[in-house]
Amino acid sequence: MNEEATHPDINWRRVRRIGYIVVAVIVAIPVIAFGVTYTAVHVPDPKAVADQQQTVTLYYADGSVMTTIGTATGGTRTVVGYDQIPPVVRHAVEAAEDEGYETNVGQGGISTQFVRLATGEDAQSLPAQWVQLVRAIKLTEQRSKADVLTGYLNLVYLGRGAYGIQAAAQAYFAKDVGKLDTSEAAFLAGLIDQPSRSEDDKWTEQQWTHTLDRMVANGWLDPTARADFTKPPKPVSPNSGSLPPARALIARQVLAEAKEKGFDEDALRHIGAQVHTTIDPKAQAMAEDAAHSLKSTDPDVGDALVSISPATGAVVSWFGGDSQSLPDAADTAAQPGPTFQPLVLMAGVRNTPPITLANQYNGTAPVTVGGLAVKNFGGADCGPQCTVADAMKNNTNTVFYKITDDIGPNKVRETAFKAGIATTQIIGGKTGPALTGSDGKQPGDIIGSGGYPVRPRDMAQAYATLATGGKYVPAHFITSIAETNGNTIFEHAADPAATPQQVFEQPQAQLVTQSLLTGPGLAGGRPVAAKAGATQFLDSPDNSDAWAVGYTPQLVTAVWLGHRKDLAPMKEGVDVPTGIWQQYMNSYLKDMPTIQF
């Protein structure tokens, strides 16, 4: 008889022994790895790194300097000691950035962020994050919490060219850090997350509110005292700086794109980055001139212009307004109205059976679609047997609403996303799915009327996809990023995310382009595909948004006009954005050859 069969516990003892060994190995490996990493990494000295940061230079497409960000040219940093930073400031920063800082062992936000600032290494990969974690733990063992927090507050950037908390106190409130009150401290602490949005009133108020609430939650602020703070403090006016507000908004977009590529502002400053952009300074001047020349007399009405090279995706010019205290209008969602109709047509062209320009629909109004009475705006009726081509020419809402109902609004939404409309939008300060109803999941037929908000940058991107014969070429601001010694560390051309994609068949895109040839024209009879239209404000005769979007083979431009703060009626019609669009396009294309579609 097999002896092991008579003693089955022998096998189990072997299994347990093997299990113990496996567990020991599993435990030992990270311990050994931690020990090796702990020994190898160096710890930055919080008292010695404040002057290591360099300047960041943004360049126009022609190689000229757009602006320089940093202490060498107008930026400021004044190093302060721990005792000069009052508890209310320290607690505000902890509430905003790392509530458990005073008790954690290095894995918290402030310690790891100090390591990132001091080393310039923005850990993206798991190995890099591991090294950063070990370095932060080693830092808290070798340096006091007070030293690390002080070093962090002397390094961190808070906008307005202010590096460190003392410079920020001067830049925003014209006082020393030691004289900041609770509300001011919370305001500055809230800026740390995204200093490029420091002049965005709505965003800074959200950050300020959150910081104060977390101070209460952590026992650093009495709830009764919190109730006294109903509005954020008003900062002093910013210094003029090297860029006017319209171009400062461009710099904000460039820095945001760099962050998406793994290079935030602190990492860029650490390497003295040279950021080369796609912005053509001559085209930018033309865009600003056009936007200003037909500016509304209503101070609350603003405009936006986004211009892209469809072949390369390069953002040639960008105008989001003349105020940094308001949201960037080129990056803010608004109802596109009739200018969304080409995307509805594209969805119909892709349908089975496909819709053609000769298909006929009831172009009178009102008509009942899906149990809802649908109207046209501004006398856009085109008869009971209106072709799709005539409906596009006349902005006949009822036709495109019916097309949407026939093929399904989800197909329109999918087509819009393929063309380049962003899949998420920020509306009312909240991020959510784009082109969808109140349930956040399914679109309604109103998508065919351009009833869901999109951004001017999205409309430019989507029309660019039509201009290239259905090829999606991602729009971008940055061509390359180099270190201060000229070593290139990022190139758009080598970025996998920049690879063009053929999202529509070329004949489909050409058919949609054909439908737009009767839109607003350009000087000299230059072939152009364009669309202009406005959205109706409730049941009034006024507009709420007005647009002009169009392209030649060389350039696509989207122009929007509307209220900058809230949805409201305006007297201006499509003639204003159309005039801006025509002036800019004519100026830019003046000396360029005429190219047929």
C-alpha cells in the first residue's frame, strides 16, 4: 500500500510549507524593493530648491516669442519661513490639497507634490510613481513636516506670475502672507489646482467654497465664522503683463494641452521649457481685428473665433474674448442651431438607405414630429416638398428634425462624435456627457435642431473633418516642447494621438460639402463651404446665439456670438458673426491660391 495514501496529512503539510514560502516571497519582494529604492533615491532639500525653477517660453509658429513665464521676466518669488506663514494659510492649503498632511507618512498630496516640484519629475508610469512615493516617505522621515510644507509653499505656482505663497499674496491682495485673512487664504489655496484659471471668477469661487468647507470639516474653521463668508474676496486688478487678455487665453490653452501630454506648468518650469505653438501671429492679429471690428454694442455680448488648418489640425488663430475674468468663449458650449445641420446630413448620408440632397420633406411649419410641434425660425419655411439641398440653404429646421427622427438621434450623435465634437462638455461648471438629454444618456430629436450645446472649437474641428474629405485630423496648439538646452522631449508629429483617421467615406463628405456651397461667400468668388444661422431665444423674435462656420481647402473657421455670462436675448443676427467670419477669411486667404474642392 502507498504510505502517502495512508497519511494524507503529509501532502497537506507540504502544501502549507509551499504556501508559507510563497507568502514570504510575496511579502519580501516589496520590502526588498522598498529598501533598495529607499537607499538609492535622493531627497530634495526644502530649503535649497526655491531658486531652481527656470522660465518657460511660448513661441508663435514663426519662431517669435509669444510670452515668457517665470521669475526671470516679470515673475516673482519671495522665500518665506515657516513662522511667517500664519496657521490659517497653512490650514487652507492643507484643506485644499492634503487634509491628512499633518498625520500621513509621506504618501499625501503635499509631500509628493513637493517632490514633483523640486525634481521636475511628473510621475506617469507605475515605476516612476513608486520612486516618487518612496522619495516622499524618505523625505518625511528626514525632514520635518514644517520644512516640507514651507518648501512646498515657496515653490508652488499660483498664477499671475506668482511663485510661492508670499508672491501670490502680493499679486492678488497687495499684502504680505502674514496679513492674509481666512477668506483670502482660502482663495489662494484654491488656485493651486489650476493656476491658469486664476482669473475665471466662477471657477475660483467654486474652489474658494470647497476650501472653506473642508476647513470646517477638519476643525480649522468655526462653522459660525464660515457662515460669514458668502462671497469670495475680490483680488486687486492684475498687472498688465506681457500678453493682452485675448492672447493670455491662448497661453492658457497651450499650457492645458501641455498638461494633457504629461507636462504641467511646474514640470515645464523645471526644465526651462521652450514650447513651440501653431499660432500664426499675423492670422491672430487678423482674427482680433475682425472680432473687434463688428463687436456688439451690448457689453454682455461677446464673440469667439477658432481657425484651424484642416490638413494639419494646427490651430492657426484663437479668440476667446478680451477678459480673463470670464470663461474663454471659444472653449464654452453654446447651442449651434442651424450650423449643426451638416452633421445631421452626414448622419443621413451614412444611413441605410442613404439620404441624398434630392430627398424631399415637408418644409412648412409647424409640423408634428414624434408628437411634438416643430417650428422654423426666421421664416425659413421652404414648402411642402422641400429638398434637403434647399433645406440646407434656407436653414429649414423642420426638415432636419424629421431626418433625425427617421434615422434616430443616436446616429446623429455618433456621427457628430466621429467628426470631432467632444464627447463631454462643461456646462454650468459641471462636466458631463455631450449631446444628450436630461437623463445624461440618450439624445432626443432636438439634436437635429442644434439644441444641445457645443463649443466653437468643436464646430471648427467637425467642419475640418468635412473639409478633409472625411478625415479626422486632431486640432492642436503645440508642435514641440524642448528643454532649455534645445533637446526636444515632445513632438506632435510623433504623438500617436495625433494620427489622422478616415472616419467618413470621401464621397459622403463631398456630398455634405456640396450642400454648403450656397452659404456665405468670400471675395473673388473663391469656392467655400459655409453655414450661418441663429438660435431663437424661447418664443421671442430675438436670438440667443448666432454662428458662422465654413471652410476652404486651406482653412476652416468657426465664429460664435452670444451672451458671455448667461443665456439671454440679443438683437444681433447672423450678419454679425458672418461679417466677422468673412473679414477674417478674406484677410487670411487674400494672397493664397484659389483651390477647388
